[in-house]
Amino acid sequence: MAVTVETLEKLERKITLTLPVGAIQTEVDSRLRKLARTVKMDGFRPGKVPMNVVAQRYGYSVHYEVMNDKVGQAFATAANEAELRVAGQPRITESETSPEGQMAFDAIFEVFPEVKIADLSNATLEKIHAEVTEAAIDKTVEILRKQRRTFALRPKDAGVQDTDRVAVDFEGKIDGEPFPGGKAEDFQFIVGDGQMLKEFEEAVRGMKLGESKTFQLAFPADYHGQDVAGKTADFLVTLKKVESANLPEVDGALAKSLGIAEASVEGLRSDIRKNLEREVKYRLLARNKQIAMESLLTQAVLDLPKSSVQAELDRLIESARADLKQRGIKDADKTPIPDDIFRPQAEQRVRLGLVVAELVRANALQAKPEQIKAHVEELAASYEKPADVIRWYYGDNRRMAEVEGIVMENNVTEFVLSKAKVSEKTISFDELMGQN
């Protein structure tokens, strides 16, 4: 029988479903009889509860289950016959008018939109490029040296300087009153590492063992401690200990301590270069993927299903609440989070997902088994035991689905870059890595 689909607005549709009353009651009776064979009730032996008692106790819930099942099946059949791609769950309500002997329901729902993608050869985008330099390797060597530095007590009359590790007592007051977190004893930090606010480090720099000093410190307006943000405090600080930093030499011993197979300076630098090149590759891929996706969106026209946007909004808000809970925020699950905060992000995600899905379908860009295998092997290559990592990926369908999604996105990126007008921009290693 032909299904009549009514268009309400844009992506919203309505179908009227009809169900025979007799068929519903027959199914209800059948389920109640099955239930009667196993149900336990006081005063009756198992399987001997009278049907009228079973119907009185369970009739409403069984009838509700049957209606849900039957209406759901009827909707799925009708949507399939009409060749509709349903987005989200339908809103089903009983119709005001029903044929005799029938129950009628109105199902209002959304369908996925038609996605129109313009000729990508008209798109222009800037692809970025970066290389691992000797300076980047030098900087990484210094980071590794710092991670393995040792400390020794400095002479009593030596003034504090950058790279020294100090221990201090301090107490801060605002308008003459102490404040939470403003006092500590034997507090350790390394001068120049940025752990403390600039004014604090400047005050300690040059001090000698046993010396005390008072100074003012202006907390930034965006300081994480809201009680003191934007306020000025008076601090008293006393220097309890000063230690100078000793960095290991750049030699074979350092390479050996880092587990480098070729325990030499050349082997160390070669290993660093290999790791940095791998990191650069992944960062470039991520940045250029974002550029390609943004360009793709400018070439697409589509309406967004409200239900899909709402589902994405719900996921983002739930993720935000989980993050608040992890940070120790009390009653994070009850914290009101307005939809408007995440709506642009939710709409962008839904739009991109629909456009990418259409491009994949139209151009056969699905992830191929050999691509997935190659990607897993590449991910595993940086580990000490690659075979174990490969087994770890293949042992979980969810992890493999994530890999498949990444490979598919890479295919889409390459497709867009191959079709669009592309210019290349070289950026520095530090800029790519987000370093100053």
C-alpha cells in the first residue's frame, strides 16, 4: 500500500500510521498468556495464576509494550516503503480521527537533507608546510637535558639566579588580610621556569640564603583564583634554600640514558629528528585537514536536521559536565549550561558530518582494509613492541572504528586537495608546534 508523506517544513515530514485494534489485542492476549506461565504471585502456585488476575496486574504495561512495538514497526515499514532517510526519532501521537476498527497515529519526523556540493575546482585554499630544523633538534636536546638535571646547594652568599631551585616561606595579604592559598612553607620552584607569577620570580631573583623581603604582586584579571583575580597583594618571602642546576653533557652517556640504540650524539640527534618528523607529519595532516574541511563547507549547501543538532548539543553539554566533574566542581551534573554556548559548534559538526558523508558516498572514499592496516602499523611503529600495539588495536572494534574514521577523513582531505586550487605556505617549526 502506498505511503502518503506530508511535507511540513524544510526537512520535517508527517506520516499517518494505522493499526488494526484486533491485531493489537491479539498480541496483548498472547503475551499475557506467556507471562501467566511463569509469573509468581502470592497465593498461587507458579503457572497457575488466573488470566484475569494476570491481566489486571500486567495488562496496562503489556498493552503499552505492544503499542510501542507495533507503532515502531509500522513506522519503520512506512519509512522504508517511502524510501526516506529518517534523522533522529519520530514524535508519534495518536491521531484525532481513526477509521473504524483501526487506531491511527501521526508520526512527525525529520529526514536527512539533500547535500549539494559545488565544483571543488573552484575552491581555493592554502596548504601549510613545515620542516624539522637543526635549531628544533637543539631545542629538544635542551629540554631532555633539563628533564635530567640535578641540583646542588649553592654557597650561602650566592644570589639567586635563573635555573636555580629555591625553597621559600611566603605569606600574602590583601588589604591587610590573609587569603586562601596565600601562605606556604618550604615551597619549592625553579626560577625562570614560569611556575610562579613574574613579580614573584623578580622578587626572589638576587636574594641570598636567610634573607627576607616584602613586595607587591598584582594578580592578573584572568587569574585562576577568582577570589584574588585583579587584586594586589603584599607578600613577605624568606629564602630557605638555594640549589644550582647541573645539566648533563650532550654525549653518549646521555643518549644511553635515554635508551637510544646508537649511544652517541649522532644517534641521539637522529632519533630526535625521526620523532620530530613524525610529530610534524601528524600536525601538518591535522592542520591541512582542517583547512580542507573548512574549504569543503564553503562549497556545500544543505539544511540541518534539528534533531541531529540537538543530539550533538546534548553530547557536547554532557561532555562539558563530565569535564566539570573531573575538575571537582560540586553538583556538576546539575550545572545549568545554556544550549546557545555550544550551538554553533554543534551545527558545524553536524554540517561537516553530512557534507563529508555525501562526498564519501559520491566518490567512493571509504577507508579500504589495506589503508586501515597501514595506518595501524604506522601508529604502532613508534612503540617498543609494535606487534603488541597492533594486536591492541585489532582487539577492540571501537578502536578500529576510530581508525577507520581517521583514514576516511584523510581520504576526503586528499580528495579536496587534489581538486581545489592549492597554494603552499611554509611556516616555522615553532609556529606549527605552537611555541614562541
